[in-house]
Amino acid sequence: MQRVTITLDDALIDAFEGYMARRSYGNRSEAIRDLIRDRLQAEQLAGQPEGNCVATLSYSYSHQERELAARLTKAHHDHHDLTVSTMHVHLSHDHCLETVILRGPSNRVQTFADAVIAQPGVHHGHLAILPVSTSEEAHPHGANKTDAHPPHLHLEPLA
């Protein structure tokens, strides 16, 4: 790890310290590292829209909306190559929350999420994307590293 010194004007440091307090950061270094990571990830996504990612898509919806549950289910089945898992939570008698784990090319994940969020009756949709590199690995697993394991996909978060 390297130490870096920066100079900030008073207004910017005051705003930054407010940001740190709202997010419960214990020190400036962690807050700055997270801001840099966020910006680098955004640039990676913009520069490589076909690059791989893992993502969470969260949204609430009213199950009273006509045919919405069926449309959402169909959308997920039509994109089963992107959808890893879905968690469904009943918020009330009328509203549900779903959180979906997605994996695939960033542009396809974004397009799918936009289509789900745009459905009439879907509220509060949010997509969080993490760019990753992928590699297929074949290596032993287990405590002794002797258990045979078929080739499988490894995902590594980018910077």
C-alpha cells in the first residue's frame, strides 16, 4: 500500500467529512478508496459495455397490478442465462420486494434491468453492477486439496 497526500479546499473537505459521517466511515482513507473504486468501476463499465459483471437488481411491486407477476416471471425465464437467483419477500398484503442476482455481459444485464424496472407497477427499482473478470478453472477443492472438481467459473471483481 502507498501513502498519498492530497490538498483540498475547506468547502470540499467539509462536504467530504459530512459524507463520511453519513456513511459511518472511521477514517478518510477508507472513504477515499471506496470513492476511487466506484469511479473506476463506472469507467470500466462505460468503456467495456460487453464486459462481464455480477449485479443485484432490487425492486418492489404491487402484485395487484394486472398480469405483472406473470410478466416478471416470463422476463426472468426469457433471460435465464442472466438470472442466477431470485429472492421474493412479501412486504404487505399488496406489495412484494424482489432481489435478483444477475451475471453476464454488463450491457445485457443493464438492458434486462431497465426492462424490468420499466414495467407498470414496478416501483423503486435499483441495479448495482460489479464488473468482474471471468476464468474457467479446474483444480482440486477440499481441505486436502485432493477432491476432484470439474471445471467451473471463477469471477474476480475488477479493481
